[in-house]
Amino acid sequence: MYASEYLPLDALAATLGLPRSYLRRMAREGSIPALNVNGRLRFDEAAVREALARLTRSRKTVKRRVAAGRATSLRRPPRG
């Protein structure tokens, strides 16, 4: 994929209807793929959509397990 095919943060946020801060945090945490080009984040829209779908599926699985009494928490473990 060429650099011109990557979307800047603002364009991706508008396309997906998600806040820029959310996408920036997800990229920083490594939850969605991103490139840093000259200090600016760039995203492959298809790869981001796939990563978000994977995250959504895994969170739904955790919620089902909690509801069934097979897991104890939805929260992430503390950092550090």
C-alpha cells in the first residue's frame, strides 16, 4: 500500500464517526494499526476496521462470560 492510500487521523475519524482522541489512544496502545509519518498518524482504513471488529468481538465474548459467571471482570488489569 502506498503512503497516499493512508488516511490522516481527521479523515479516518470523520469516515468512521469516531472521536480523534479515541483513535489516537487506540493507535498509541497498539490496538489499531497506524503509521507515524513525519510526526503525523496515518491509517489504512480497511486494517483499522478489521482491528475494531476484532476488538468488538472479543469484548462481546468477555461480556457473555461475565454474564454466565465464567469471568470475574471486564476491566483491564492496572498498568505498571
